[in-house]
Amino acid sequence: MSTQLTGAENVRWNLNELFAGVNDPQIDVVLKESQTQAEAFVEAYRGKLGGLTPEGLAEAYNTLESISGPLYRLGQYIHLLYAVDTADDQIKSTLAKIEQSSSTTSNLLVFFGLELGNLSDEQFAKFDGAAALADFAYKIAKLRRNARYNLSEKEEQIINLKDLNGSSAHQKLYNELVASFSFEFELDGEVQTLNGDQLRALRQHPDADVRQRAMKLFFSRYEENALIINHLYNALVKDHGIEVDLRGYESPISTMNSHNDLSDQAIQALNDVTTESYSLVNRYYKLKAKMLGMKEMTLADIYAPLPQASKVYPFEEAKKLVLDGFKSFDDDFHAKAKAMFDENRIDAPVEPTKRGGAFCSSSTPDLKPYVLLNYTGKVRDVSTMAHELGHAIHAMFSSEQKLMNYHPILPLAETASIFSEMVLTDSLLKKEEDVEVKKSMLTGKLEDIFASSHRQNMFSSFELASHAAINDRLQSPKELCELYTVEIQKMFGDSVTFTAEYAWEWSSIPHIFNVPFYVYAYNFGNLLVLALYQQYLEEGDSFKPKYKKFLSLGSSASPADITAVVGADINDPDFWRKSLKYIESLIDQLEELV
Ligand SMILES: [Zn+2]
């Protein structure tokens, strides 16, 4: 946290268009009205969806939106209040009240999707392709498609009940076990007690000995608990495999693919292309070893800090750089970003009781979003500003959609944000004269890319291999470590030295225990944007109208159909290869500077 003044101190958002304050009597009115409306909705529609005309179903959808809209705005409001003051008791108790009441209301409405998904083909036929339902066509089609994997109501109930003491209990045990790990670590001449996050954060310590000792100790605890952790992973994977069979999915990863509405083919192409580009990782880390002046780099050193350019950007300067970057790309992007500043939709300072990090929040299409920052003036903060404004721009483009199609679908949610960062990076790199600042920007960008793409791809390759192996027969800790070692060596090649404790890294990745095959979404989102950006560099101005159309679609169509708007085919490996071209261009620039 910087004590230096940046001018961000007075940049606060104004939330008055939402509610008048935590005591606003409108809050209770909204909660009460939405509950009453939801009850009336249940009364009117439960058990009756099959008998509706297409117009009648469209009306039901519109009613649903009018119940959800005010709740979304209220939820947004209280979360924004809480974000800037996490210590205020009144805000906390109001937040709890709102969450409680909203979840009661939304539980009442859960029947709608289930009932619609389970209609017989005869009952459903009249809705299929009906003009009155055009706005909801994609959501309905997806619902129907996924309903085919549902089991009978009784079976679903049994699974839910048994999961409480089965997979959910296993996940809980894993999370509680690893959260309980504490470590005695010698740092600066004294022994300190650290938790896992604190110990792992030492990967960014300037001293190589500290980094290597820290990671050795970290993984040793996982190895000591191998008996439990290995049992848990085997049980979770096997449980997943059993459901895959019962529900009739093609393969273990198909469950997530169908949830994301992405074809198995697209995700295979993504995995193949990322794997074939591991040579870029290899090239970068050889370069990094040179920059660090290390003869031999180990896996514990991959996050070692590089000499940082210490330049501080006052808030106004950052705002200008970001807006100029948008301006150089497109006037609409610039105007939308500028409105965020002009209309006081940004909360920028670091405050003692404010939450950390940054986010963009949007609730309903008729309102513009809000952005929270913790601005300290580092070059990284300038990127974050561009990133969050990118989310805001995306929301403003998709504001022509109905509420149900307003929020971007998960695999596309980072499209405009990362794209905006790249617009900024390119415009800064062109202007910047200082070699150290340029190096900082390039290494920062490249390490972000490798962390969110290649590393996640390595995890998901391990998931593919370990699910196949465990579904065949239970695996020993040693066997899983061997599978993981293969993946890690594929990724880094001879650029860093493999140390034995890293074979246990798989057992420290919560996502692969908690949500199988979740991690590829990071890689998908990231490489998609790099590929689109490369396409923009190749096509120039003619790319922009297509890209705006893409952003304006919100979640009204499948990821494949939305990306097709810019002429991209996510099933084609050649589309993904465009992203590699861009990464390579960054490494080329860095190589020249080193
Ligand atoms: Zn983001």
C-alpha cells in the first residue's frame, strides 16, 4: 500500500441513482415487492408451462425479468457500499438481510428453468423457433440441450443428498485440511509462522534461497498428507466419472464444455495449440534467467521479481494515458470510458477498510456500470484501470440486450477487459522511451499471459490425464506425481531446473478438486482475446464494427456464434494460432531490449 499521494484520493463514486443510502426505505420496499411478485409468479405458472402459448411464455420471461431487475440493482448497491467499507456494521447487517431475502425469492423461481427443461418434446415443439420468443431463443435452446443430461427427479434428489456426505464433504475436507497448514519458516534471521498463502507469496521474494526454501517447505506439507489428499482426489475424480456415465456425457471434460456451451472440438483445439506453443514459455524463461543474472533457474524462481521500473503515475496522468489509448483505437470506446469518469462511476483510492483488488460491477442494462480500483500509481494499476474500464465498455455495448442476455457468458467475460489492456500496452510501448519501463511492461504482460494461459493449460492437461487414469483404476500418489511431472516438463523444457518437490504441485491446486475442468476457461478467455487482437492488427479498421457487434451481443448467443461475428472459428486451431503470433511478437520485442 502506497502512502504517496496520486490524486486518486478524491475520486469516489456516486451511487445515488441506485438508492439514497443504507437506510433508504426503498430497500425494504424492493425486498417485499419482489417476494410478493415471486409468490404470484409461482401461483400463476408452476405446473402450467406446458400449456402456455409462445406469447404466454414470453410474457412469463418478461415478468421474471421485472422481478429480478430491482433485486439485481439492490444487490449491486449493497455490495458496492460494502466494498468501500467492509467494517461498517450497518452495511454488513443490511447485506446479510438482502442476501437472505433475495435467495428466498430466487429459490421460489428455480422451478421455472427445471420445468421448462423437462417438458415433453410434444409440449415443447410449439416454442421451438417461435417468433415471440426470439429474445429468449438461445437461453431456451441451451436449457433444453442440457436437460437431456438430467436424471429423474428422484435420482437427482438422491444425488444431491448423497453428495452432502460424498463429493461435497470430500471437497470440504480438502479445503479445510490445506487451510490448516501452517509453516515455520526462517526469514530475515528469525523463525516465523506463516500460512500457505504467505509462504507461497515468497515465490516473489528477491532472494533465490528464500524462494527455493519456501517452495520446498510448502510442497513437503502436501507430501506428508499424501495419504489423505490422494484418497480425496481419487474419490472426487471417480465420483465425477460415475456421473459422467450416468448422465450420458461423452467424456469427463464434456460436463464443463456443455456447461460453457463450447464444443469438445474447440476445447481440444485450444489445448493442442497451447501445448504446441510451450516453446514460447521456454524462450521466455531463458530470457528471464539472463535478466535475473541467474545461471540456473529452478521452478521456484519463475515468479522472481525483475528489476521494476519505479515510475509513479499520478491518477490524472493514468486517466489520460488510458483514455488516449482508447481514443487511438476507437471513438466509441473512448466516449464510453470517458463517461465512467465524467459521471463519477469510479472509486479509486486505497482506504483502510476498503476491499482490495479491482472490479467492474453491472446490474441491469438500463444503468451504466461502476468500477472499483485501489490505485497506487504503479504501471500495473494503469493496466488495471484499462482492464476494468474494458469490462464497463463491454457492459455498455451489451446494454441493448434484455436483462437475461446482458451479462456476458463466462468464456467471453474477459474479452473487452484484456483487449483494453492490450490497446493500452501497445499505445504505451509506442510512446515510452525508457528501456527499463518498456522491459517492465513486456515482462509483466508476458508473465500474465503464461500464468493465465500456459500454466492453466498444464493443469487441465493433467486433469485430462488423471481423470482417464483414475477412471481406469485408482492411482497412487506416486503415479499422480509422475503424470504431473510429465506435464510440467513439457511446459518448461530445459528452461528451468525441475526440483523433485514440484511433482506434488497438482495436490495444491484447489480448482482441480473443487470444480473439475474449470481452469481451461482462463486459457480460453485469454488466448481468445490475444487472437482477436492479432486479428485486429492484421485487419485494421474493418475489424472494429464487427468487434462492436460481438460485444453488443452480450450472452444472447453461443460463444461460437458470437465469435463467428468477427469471422473467427473457435473450432479451428488456426484461429488459436493467431494468439501465439502476438505472444511471439512480445518476446521478440523483449529480446531486442535485453
Ligand atoms: Zn476482468
